[in-house]
Amino acid sequence: MSTRTGRKVGTPQGVVGTSPLRPDGIPKLQGRFEYAQDLAAEGMLWAATVRSPHARARIASIDIAPALAIGGVHACLTADDVPGRATFGLEHPDQPVLAAQEARFWGEPVAVVAAEDLDTARRAAAAIEVGYEPLEALTDPEEANRRDEVFRRMRIRRGDQSVRGAVVVEGEYEVGMQDQAPLGTEAGLAVPDGQGGVDLYATSQYVHVDQEQVVASLGLRPDQVRSHPTGIGGAFGAREDVNLHIHLCMLALHTGRPVKMVYRRSESFTGHVHRHPAWLRYRHEADRDGRLVRVEASVVLDGGAYASTTSAVLANACYFAVGPYTCDSVAVDGVGVRTNNPPCGAMRGFGAVQVCFGYESQMDRLAHALEMDPLTLREINALETGHPLATTGQVIQTPLPTVEVIKSLQAMPLPEAGPSDLPTELPGGSGLTSEPQHVTRGVGYALGIKNLGFSEGSDDYAQARVRITDSGAVVETAAIEVGQGLVTVLAQIARSALGISHVEVAHVDTSKIDSAGSTSASRQTQVSGGATLEAAQRLRERILGQFDGDVLDDEGVWRGDTLVTPWTALAAGDWEETVTFRHPPTTMTDDNGQGVAHADFAVAGHRAVVDVDVELGLVKVLRVDTAQDVGLALNPQSVRGQIEGGILQGVGLAVMEELVMGEGVILNPTFTDYLLPTILDAPEVEALLIEQEGSWGPYGAKGVGEPPTISSTAAVAAAIRAASGREIERVPVRPQDIALP
């Protein structure tokens, strides 16, 4: 640190490697942050949706007259009123904007209304008379597979298919349908511009693809629809797909007035996609020393009624079906089936969660058969940099510290043995159902691996703009902040690259900047962060070159000890840089699933400690400790927050979270019956950040959002298995899966 004119000049505050306060933190704590649900506009109408009460039915008639007869109702729109393409879809436009001849899942939108107030809109929606002729619904995934009702089939073959191992374990596993359960439901506001166009403010993870789908269904030019990022109360994949977006724009253009819609909680459960339920069959073969010789896997995912991202989720499930392990003989068959169950799509972990439960259960079975420590078995087979991925054969070129993750878990001390005497720390909690003498403790381990960024030849890019203002710099982006701390990290990157403290992040609409891609796939820190870093570096070089300076800081440009220009003079010039950043290219795999399908990888490990009342089938998850490969932690506190939140979501899938289906109908579409972990269910967590720079992310960073969820579920299941002696072949684990007969 040097001294210039009696002033210390050095590293600005809030740079990479520190944990500055989040700019949105205090407003959220004080209730001042504006979420999509809080939006309003002068002359605004309210909207409501008519939904099918059947898993499958022919729509014989729709009579909107009773709704239009209600005072204050301004519009009732059906499929006949869609002005452009009648369907939408994130990857394939196969889902009707409004169901026409047939409704294909329970809760599918059939009509939308707009009225002066919310109560009137809901009364109008209830007044619309729809004539349904129920049809036989296809709700069994195995039957759908037999009928060839599929979105995608995958076949992976690698290595000599005739080799066999001396030790063989087989298993069948099931993963239930989990909901993202964001605390904020779907919401939005559409504002007509008076010239045939519309501005859309809606819950989204991917505003540019939203805009493309809205444009197609409205039959407008791209410049006539502007999709704006807005405040979101959680996402986890639920906001990738369009839901109310087109409906709002149709109503706004039809009425010529702003229109707002907010889903009720029960509506939200039908208004967004869910985690795919999965059925897995595995066969692992190893030699006597524990080295994997061959892995065979069958993966069936229920995609529900429409495609959404089922093809991509299936691909991830199949590509990571062996986990973070080496194996030279692999056979994986996967299928994503079409049923009349609610559509499934993106959710944190994106296919890797489901197969992790399968392959980690198998690794524990194999360790038991070999009479070997489960972590030792994993270390023997650990996938690392320079190894080929077991399924695709892609050689891992980026850092992958699998062995360090395992050794870190081994070194972590365990809590004191024995159950607590405090009722709230026993299975059953404050229900006072378990007594310490009936409780058994179990410890379980699991590892998980996930790709970072889009795969299979996707053109994965993000654009960012950095410009000088009269107070510092602004990063402009369409990347969506969903609570993960992106606004903080992008500002940190820009501060570090520019050398100045005053940096803000501004979210701009689709007309002002190119796409930043989806806030998913653990990609935004690396891709949007990469664009921000490059733009800031270019801008700094331009400024220093123009003013022949050697330091840029909060007061301006310095040449030696001389201030060349004050900061306000810089702001008066044309000082901005716009950069489009792409991650390393990927390819589609061949007919055997071989190829360079992924741009980067991250590995994490979890150790769960649980207490189980075997007689009652109750579980208390005490601890879930972790070691995670993070590249460089740009914001250590934010990284730890992502890890802790991801673990709790994994605990939810392990012991309580499941959408229960009955003939295609969600039987528990409220938070009364869909159980979520609360703070009383939250385990203690110790998180070790394994930092190995060298990935292509800014300053060597990796995405961190998904790995915490992937193997935490499997670790909790393993711990329950250890405590209860039960096989535990399904998650979430139910009391009847544990309790003694």
C-alpha cells in the first residue's frame, strides 16, 4: 500500500475474497424490498385463472357469459383469443397457452379473466362454465414407457461390455416428487405501452427466453415486448418456465390497462414445474480390492404432461449416473416419459440429485459386501482431474479435488455419542414422542458431482456492461438475482477489476442488453461474473491508457503522485464496456453417449448424523457437515449461506418433502400438508471450503448453488440406514420405511 498526497491508496472495500453486506439485505429484513407481488400501476386490473379439475379431460364447451355479466369484469380470454403461436415451452413449444380441445394435467390453465379487483376476478373465474368429459389419465411412468410416450431416450455405452467383477451388488431405488416451494408465489404485472407493445414484470429466472415465448404467442415483433427482471422470493428452478407471463400480456393488450396476477399457494403448486420423480435400477461390480469394474444403471424420470426441461434433466441424470467415480465399463439407459401428471422440469441439482441417491446407496452396499470402510471405497475409486468421466469418457480438465473432499470429511470430528436429554433435540421434537433409551444414532456419507453451466453443445453465454457514473461504476445485466447474492458478487468482481469502491449492479430489461442466460445450472457467477470481469478490465485499461495513468481509484486516475483527472470528469466521458462471455465449448454426445458434454464440474461430500426412533419411525437430523469444491470463494459468507440452504433442501427431500399424487391429482398442495423443514429441523452444519483455483470462472471461482443439495439427501438416507438397519431404498424416508413391524 502506497501513500499519495498524504492519503493511503490500496485495495478498495468489498472486493473478491471478502464478505461485504448485501445491498438488498437490509431492505429485505425491513420489508422495504419490492418483490413482484408488490408491483402496482395506476389503473391496474387484477387477473385470475380457470384451471382444469381433471388430470385429463376433453373440453366440450366453455361459456364465459356468466363471468362477463359480473360488474367490474373487463376480459375473459380462452384459447381462441391467443393471437400468435398457441403453444410455449422452454425447450420445445408443446404446452398450450390455454388448453383448447383437451386438458392434460390437473390444474392446467383453461381461461383467464381480468377485473377491477382481485375478489371480482376470482368470482368471475369461478363463474366460467367449462364442460369437461373426463378421459382415462396416464399416470404410471412404467406404463408410459411401455406405450412409448416419451420425451427422450438415452443410451450410454463405454468400455468393454463383457467385463465382470468378483463382487456384485444390485438395488432398486425411488425418489419422490419434490417441489421447489419458493416462499414467494408466481406473480407479475403487464403494462401496455399504448402502441401495441407491452412491458412485463414477472417472476423469472431467464427474462430473454421468457420474452421470446411471449413474442411468439402474442404475434408481435421482438421490440414490442420488454421483459424486466423483478424481485423474486426464491426460485430453485421453478421460475425457468413461463406460467402467467403470456396470460398477463394478453389481458393487458386486450384491455389496454395494466394487469396484475398473484398465484395463491395452492395455485403455485400447479403453476410451476417440480423435481422429476425417479425410478432407478443399479448393478455395481467390483474386484476384491474394491475397484469398480462395471456399473449398469436404468433411469426412469416422469416428465409429466409437457416437455419443459425433461430432456436436459434426463441427460444430467444419465451422464452422472456413476457419480464422482472412475469406471471403465458402463451401461446406462435412461428415459423421460410423458404422463398426465403435473409437468416436471428444473430443480436445484437438475437430475444429479436423483441418481446420487441411487449410486451412493450402491456404494454403501458395495462397501458392506467388501467389509470395507465406505469412505475408503470412495477414495479408491475417486474421480479427479485427468480422469475420464465414467459415462461420457470426457477427460476432466478443470480442478476436481474429490480425494481432498473425502479426506476432509474423514478428518471432521463427530459429535459426542448418545442422544440428547432435551425433547426438542430428539426424534419427534416438541411432540415429546421419543425417549432417549429408544433412540439409535447413525452416521452416513455421500459424495456428489454436478456439471457447471449448460451442456450438450449449448451456446452458453452472458452479456454484461460496466459503465462509469458520477459516483463510481454500474454493472448492467439481465442476470436474475433470486436471493443467492449475485448482485453482491458482481459488484465485488467489478471493484476488484477496476480498483474502485463505488460499484452498483443494475438489472435492465431485454431491450437494453443481450441475454445473461438462466439463473440456473450454477452458472451465473462463472458466466455473468466472467462477462463483468472482462468488461471491467477493458474499461480500466481504456481509462488508464487515455489518461496515461498507473492507478485508478475512488478519486480518479493517478500518474505517480499526481491526480490526473477527478472522478467526475471521467463520468462525463463515454466510459463503458459491454462484453459477451462464453464458457468453453461443449458438444453433443454420440450414439453411445461419448463426447465433451460439459464445461466444468464441482464435487461435494456430506456426512450426516441422525438419531432414529426405530419403533416409531421418527428421525432427527442432528448434523450435516460438508466439504465442497468451490474454486475460489469470491464471497465466503455467501458461499456458506448457499451451502447451508442447499443442505436444508436436501434434508427436506430426505425426510419430509414430497408431492403426493393420486390419479394425477396433487393431494397436498398447501404448506399445511406439503411439509418443509423449519428452523427446528435445521441441522448443525460445518462447511469446509475446498479452494483450488484454475477453473475458467472469474478469479478461479466455481458455481456453488447446486452441490449442497445433491449429496446431502443421500448422506441423510445413509445415516438412517446405519441407525435403523433398514434398506432405505426410497426418499423421502417415511415412518413406515423405518418402524419395526
